[in-house]
Amino acid sequence: MAARSVTALHPGAWWLWSIGLGTAATRTTNPLLLALLVTASAYVVATHRGAAPWARSYGAFAKLALAVLLIRLTFAVVLGSPVPGTHVLVTLPEVPLPHWAQGIRLGGEVTAEGVLFAVYDGLKLATLLICVGAANALANPARLLKSLPGALYETGVAVVVALTFAPNLIADVQRLRAARRLRGRPDRGVRGLLQVGLPVLEGALERSVALAAAMDARGYGRTADVPARIRRTTAALTLGGLLGVCAGTYGLLTAEGGTYGLPVLLVSVAAALAGLRLGGRRTLRTRYRPDAWDARAWLVAASGAAVAALLTLASVSDPDALRPGVVPLTAPQLPLWPAAAILLALLPAFVVPVSPVPVPVVPKESS
């Protein structure tokens, strides 16, 4: 098999891009803008994901997003909605509740305004899940672990194992269901689920044991000796920086803390980064061929950040367009420049080269 080598994009760039799209999704409930975000992320995933097990997780995240939307809609129908409405769709039998359950109802009138409000609210969370699924499908978790600072190595290993567990589990279920269908055995229903579940669990346990043995053979968990004063300084900088980040973020979100929020946040981030830098001295690890953060990585990360920043600005300057109301009942409108800003999320599809499909080499006939 021969294939032209293409330098892969830094996995952190994919995560920054998807976090930017997820941040943009939290700034709006306009279904047209949210659908545009989902379409942009789906196009990039369709053109750039590979054939690895984690690349198949996008469909699972899409199904999870659909389930979240349906659950949110079911709660609004059964438990009622805080939004008053006059367009009654159906009237369900109402269950009487005791006096201590004031404000809660089971059944009753289901209005179009309440259903539409639930759809808008659930679609926002569903879009956020799909954006996270895009990062899981595009970024190699092992390469992402290699790029983490030394102080976060052990935490990163736990996160990477958790992120790779679901895609491998999905791949095992698909493989076993295909094998059962080839043998003419049922792969659906309770019986099929039980007969597929045991081999999947056995495979997960075998992978866990193999991973633990590999980590032990590579000396995972070893630490270097550092002076006590450096350990205390590291702990103070990291803990103080994280607390300061919380205080600075709270200040930015409140009107009273607008003056001190940004300076406290910047100083705290610098302190936390310095603590992580010092904490890396305790980790004995080397990097083989570290991923380079090149111009393409900057463009991909910047496109996600630009989408988040522009939609945040639009939510402040034109909140009615990004958060359409449901009372009175009106159709949502598509704001032009926020929609154009979302199109920046398609930039990775043009600046990141697609890995070519390996082409088999036909041996020449000997004369």
C-alpha cells in the first residue's frame, strides 16, 4: 500500500474550533442559526474524518443530541411550560398534586408557544453536543494527550481513556451485530442486546487489562524529585490561579464586577499557566515527533474563535434576532451578518488537506 504523506493538523486546533462553535451555540436559540452551525460542523466532519474508531462517534453524538431534544420536548408536554400561551394544541388529563407541589403540574393544556420554547431550548443543547462530537470525530485523542503539558499528563490520560472508551464500545457493538446478522441470529430486541452485551463487556475488560499492563511497562506514574519550595509554589500558583479565574469570570458576568473582572481573569490565567509550567518538572516524559502548531492550526482555531466572538457580539447588539420570542407566536427570521459569521466555521474544510485514500501498488511484471 502506498500513500502520499500529509501532515496531520494539531488535535488541539480541532478542539478549539469545536469549542468556539459550541460557545456560539450557547449565545442563540434561533433554530436557523443553530441549524447552520450543525450543517457547518457536519460538512467539515464529513470531509475530514478518518477511518479510526473515534471518527465514528459523530453519529452517536448526533443520536444523543436528538434524544436530548425529544426528552426536553416530552418534559414540556407532560410537565408544562413556564411560557404562557393561547394556542392550545391538545389538552391532556391533568393529575391533581398535593399543595406542597405548587407550580408543578402533570398534564393539562399543551400550547404551541410552550412546545416551540422547548424546541428552541433543546435545540441549543443538541447543537452543543454535536459540536463536541465533531471534535471527537476529528481529533486523535492519543496525539492530543501527547500535546498536553507535563503537569496535566496523568489527568489527560484519564480523559483520553474516557474519550476513546465510547467510540471503541460503539465499534464493538457494530461488529458483533454484523457478525450475528451474518449467522442469521437476531441482533435487535432484549434478547439480541443481552447476547451482544456480554462479548462487548468482555472486550472492554480485556482492553482495560492490556492498557494497564502497557502503562505499567512504560513507567506510568513515576515522578521526579523537586525541592519542597517549588512544590509549594506550584500548588499556590495553580490553586490561586484557578480561584482567580472563577472570580474573574464571575466579575465579567455581573454588572458590578465589570471593572475588575478582566484584569483578575488575565492575572489568574497567567498564574495558573505558570503553576502548570512548574508542575511539569515532576513528570518524567519525552515527546517523540511532537505535533507542530502551524499556520493551518492557527487558522482553524481562529475560525472557531471568530464565530464565537461574532455571535456573542450579535447577542448583545441584536438580542431579539438571536433569541426569537414565542409570545406572540411568530416565525424566526435569519439575521444576515450572524449567519455570514457562522460560515467562517467552514474554513477548515478549505485550509486543511484531506488525507488521501491509500492506493494499492500493482507490482510490475518481470520480463
